[in-house]
Amino acid sequence: MDLLTDRIKDDMKASMKAGDKVRLGVIRLILAALKQVEVDERIVLDNERVIQILDKMLKQRRESIRQYTEAGRNDLAAIEEGEILVIQDFMPQALDDEEIDAMISEAVSMSGAKSVKDMGKVMALLKAKMQGRADMSVVSAKIKTALAG
């Protein structure tokens, strides 16, 4: 099986050879986060778990960008945006809006959800399918809209 961690390590070597210090720094952050989870949980990461960790790193950066932008620190927001681009290189292909909407419609009908109170049922069906392929805060807002209508 093709391990995502191997791809990340290979990319680190390529970045070192190319002298791409920015990309190399982000990849080292990724590898440190992965190693931390392996050590803390005493496990070897599979691709699914790596994607969960990368997804968490993306969420953290999106939140940082929001805070930096509100504080007028566009220089720091730009650094975070650059890190997002590198992290996304290792994520599965993102879903487009049409795919997300179709998956939400399917999950709503499968779960029998009728109102916003049933949102948890819909999210439970979608989370595993969408992990790392969509911003779950956006998906959550779309579900609320679908169930409110």
C-alpha cells in the first residue's frame, strides 16, 4: 500500500535538494505533527489517520488566517495561506460544491433528517466520506441551510 507518510518524506528530500526552504519548513511541521501522534498514541499511522491530522492542521491555519486578518496582520495571514497550499498537496482531491451538495442531499434522505435537530445524523454519515476533502465548517453550514428550508 502506498503510504502518505512516505510521499511526504520523499517530498521533504526533494524540497531540500531544490532549496525550497518555505516548503521544507511546512513539511517538517507536518512530519513533526505525525511523529507526535505516533509517539503519544504508540501507533503507526495509516493514510486515514494522516489525513485526519492534516485536516486538523488545515483547520488551525484557517482559524489563524481569520484572526490575523481581523487584527490587520495580512503578512502573517499570507504565511498561513502558504502553509495551507503545501498541506493541501498531500490531501485527497477536494470535493467541488456540486459534489458536496449531492452528498448532503443523499445523506439527508438516507438519515430521514427533517430539521436542524437531526443535523448530527447527517454529519455522522458525511464525516468519514468527506474527511480531508471538504471544509467541514462549510459542509455544516450547508446542512443547516438544507434542513432549515
